[in-house]
Amino acid sequence: MSEINADLFDRVAAGYDEAVPFFETFGRLLVDWVAPPAGARVLDLGAGRGAITRAVAERGIERVVAGDISPEMVERLAVLPGVDGRLLDAQALDLPDGAFDVVFAGFVFSILPQPELAASEVARVLRPGGTLALSVPGPSTDGGWWERYGEIVAEFTDRLDGGAAAGLDPAEAVTEWDAVLARAGLVVVDVHTTEVDLPLDGPDAHWEWLMSHGNRWLHDALGETDRAEFRNRVLRSLDEDHPARGTRLIAGADFFRIERAD
Ligand SMILES: C[S@@+](CC[C@H](N)C(=O)[O-])C[C@H]1O[C@@H](n2cnc3c(N)ncnc32)[C@H](O)[C@@H]1O
């Protein structure tokens, strides 16, 4: 399953977050909310193109490891000034115990097949009392459009041989993050729900954005006919159900500030 994530994010890495600064905006919001202290040793887990890494570095923090399972992402992370970009699997970290004061994981746990393994690994590489900052998709003032999109995704996923197991089989069903984290000795100390509302050129740009990150897995897994129908259905739902008819990207996130118990 980790290979599926690596292949998927390799395919989207070149254009990732370039047309619309979605991850960039949320990354900055998360870093500002957590406000890691100067001198902190920071790990950005599942760093993608470095939205969080850049926001951390801009605070003058110099010891940043940015890791991802996608070689194409890591290639782009490694060229960021002062960043130690590494190929790694969040579920089996090749990093020493207690090496970090703060670990960020932006929109990563919710796409892992076994987030509980990542939670244990984060607990191991954090020093006692260290902080994990997590973001996962959350509610927004989208008029129910994301739910509608989820229904369309579920319908087309059912058309695949093997259903959801054929592709990115995310842990999006996990709603009790507190419980998953607690089993690894990680305690949620604060939760914050926020959203972004970003301009788009129109519904086609909305579709292109949807297909520019993890959501692309289903598009790529479908046959040609289903793929065209999937696109048409999403465009129709943007026209009929989206509060801005697809001309704005409205999406929410839940942020968790978590501490490793001593
Ligand atoms: C939705 S993106 C978020 C990227 C970044 N955190 C951000 O906020 O822009 C998820 C990232 O997690 C990476 N990823 C997926 N599975 C992973 C794993 N098992 N270990 C490490 N990274 C993983 C993907 O390659 C991708 O870059």
C-alpha cells in the first residue's frame, strides 16, 4: 500500500500545489498555530513539496528534516535551502529515538493504510514531552459539496475490481484520532478547525485541482469510459451543488496539537 502512495504522489509531484496554494495555505496556518520555538528539531513527515517545511524555515528554525515516501517529492524537498530531505515511510521510520522536539504531519495520517503504525513511530522519534502537529480534512462551509463529492467517489470506486482496496485505501474513516493516538502514548491537548476559501478560474480549474493531489488515485484507476463519466459527474455536481459553482476552493481541516506523554 505504501508503494501505491509513492507511485501516486510521484505522478502528481511536478504540478503539486502550483495552480492553487491549498497545501501552502494550510501548512502556514498549522505552523502559525503550533508556533514551534526557535532551536526546535523539527520533522515534517509526508512533507510533499514542503509547504510546512518552508513555513517552519521562515521562522528561523534551522534543523528541519523533511521526509516523504515519494522519490519525486523528496527530489524537490532536497533542493530547499537548509533542508535535510529524505525518503522515508511514516509507518516505519528510519530515524533515531527521541530525535525531534516537534513533528508535523500535514494531511498525511488520513491517507495512510495503518495510521496507528505512524503514531507509534512518531511517539518513538519524539522526545518525551515533544509535540506532534497533525492536520486532517475537516468540515467547511461548502454547503455539503464535499459530501456530495464523496458520494460520487464511492460510486465510482465500487466500479473498480476490488473496490477501495484497489487504490488509495485511506484511513479517512478514522474519526476518533484521539483513540488512535492514545494507543501510541500520544495525548491530544488542543484541536482547531479552520478552512480555506481560495479563488479558482472556474469548475474546470476546480476539477484540475482535485486531480492534482491524492484525489487523483480514482481517476487513474478507472477505465477510459468511467473516467470521462467521473469527470462529468464531478463537474455537474460543482454546477448544481457547490455554493460558488466551482469558482472557489472551499475546504476545511482539523488541526490537532498532541504531546508525547513522558
Ligand atoms: C496530501 S500530501 C500532503 C503533503 C504536505 N504535508 C503538505 O501539507 O503539503 C501527502 C504526502 O504524504 C506522502 N506520503 C504518503 N504516504 C506516506 C508514507 N507512508 N510515508 C511518508 N510519506 C507518505 C505523499 O507522498 C504526499 O507527499
